[in-house]
Amino acid sequence: MTAWRTLALSHPDHPRAPAALWRCAEICGKLNRPDWVASACQAILARYPMSDVAALAQSRMKKLGTPSP
């Protein structure tokens, strides 16, 4: 999880940054950390709203009952 997050935060313009954040969200979900999932999804929606994973992040936010940015 840390490696994916580091990639996304250290290289925010990298084409894989949105997918790295999404992978981080998936891992946080498996760790039963909905607060971390929400944080990663919020970052995706705020920074990469047109990315391939934005719809996945939006869906996960709704499932968590967390408002989107």
C-alpha cells in the first residue's frame, strides 16, 4: 500500500498515478480501513476526475456513504 501511495504522491503527473491510488484504496479495503479507502478515493476524485478509475472511486465512496469532493 505504501509503495502505491508513494508513487502517486511523488509522481502525481505519472500516467499510472490514478491507478496507483486506486490500488492503495483496494488494499485499504482488504485491511478493513474504510477511512483510508475514503481518503484514497477522495484524492482520486479531486486530482484525477477524468481518469479511468474515477468512476470506481465514485462508486466506492457511495458504498461507504461518504460524500464526494
